Amino acid sequence: GVTLLRVAAEPYEFSADPARSALVIIDMQRDFLEPGGFGAALGNDVTLLRSAIAPIEATLDAARARGMLVIHTREGHRPDLSDLPPAKKSRGRLACGIGDAGPMGRILVRGEAGHGLIGELAPIEGEPVIDKPGKGAFYATDLETILRQRGIGSLILCGVTTEVCVHTTLREANDRGFECLVLSDGTASYFPQFHASALAMVKAQGGIFGWVTDSAALIAAMQ
Ligand code: TIU
């Protein structure tokens, strides 16, 4: 029989088959977490996202030790910007926006330094990296195909930002039939009140989008 992963969570215990679960780390890129990238260009204090790094690192170590599938995502665009909708390019009326040159290279463009994942959370051999042009990780990507091929039914979601790319991905995943567990300390937002509300939205109404726990509870359950 299968030994289920049973995690203390809200609104109630989350259980999943670890062999059919994946840790999905969303957009932990320099462009969102370091000065001079997209997050800063939007006017945000990027230091607010750094609290998610250590909890994700600890969770990543536990997932790798257990042989759980780990998937990384990156938001960004082709160098010719052919996958960048004008509506996204023009949003914010930014002087220096997507595709423009910044201190970490062209903002949110694949292959540029700013587009890369932060060093602490670098992928290792065998971990799929999903490049996505939108906020959700399912839109215009092969994420769903990869998950279905591996028989994955449950997702452990972390990364940034809670109410934007994590929530969009959570909602896309929920409608596709995946059970989703969100890490409260492994996610972060430029707006602490949005972070809190976004987590509250997941677990309200009996867990309308899924479950919320923290990295310590998850790691304890994975031992
Ligand atoms: N990855 C992600 O959340 N993209 C964003 O643009 N987030 C903001 O909060 N702006």
C-alpha cells in the first residue's frame, strides 16, 4: 500500500500520495526578487519577497531527499517579444518595462540575467523548468502534459507573488482537478495585506481552492 503524506493544514488535513505529488516553485526569479528587475520597475519594494526564500529552500531539500518531483517556473518572453501581448507590454505605462534594457539585462526576457532563477533555488538535473508567458503556469505551456505523464494529482505550491502568479496557477490547477496545498511562508507578495487575503481565499468555504500550511508542518510530515 501507499504511505500517504498527511499534512496538518487549513481548513483540514491535507493528504496525498507523495509519488503522485509535485513541488511547484513559481517564478523565484531575479526579476522579481532583486533590485533592477520587473518587480522594481513596477514600483515595488522587492525585499518584501525575500522571506519566501529560506522556507522554499528547506522544502526543496526535503522534496529532493524524498525523491518528489520538483518543477520550477519562470515568467518571461521570447527575445523577439512575439509572445508578449501589447496589453501586457503597455500595462503600467512604464518608462522601462518588459523587453527594455535594465541592470540585469532586458526585463522579463528569456536568457537574460534578470529572468534567471535566484541562486539559492537553482534547478538540478531532471527538474523541469516551465517557461510561461503569462501569470498562470498552465497557460501556453506544457505543464499539464508533464504532470499527467507522471500521474501527478497533487501540487504543493510556493513562490511569488502570492496573489498574482501563485494564485493564477492555483486557480488553473484547481479547475484541472489537481489538489493544491499552498505554503504560507513559502509565498510572498509586495503587498502584505494581499498575501494574507490570498491565503485566506484559498482555505475559505471549505477550501474552495485547496489547503494552506507552512513549510515546517510540511517538512515534518515528509520525514
Ligand atoms: N510572478 C508574478 O507574480 N508576476 C508578477 O508580475 N507579480 C506581481 O506581483 N507583479
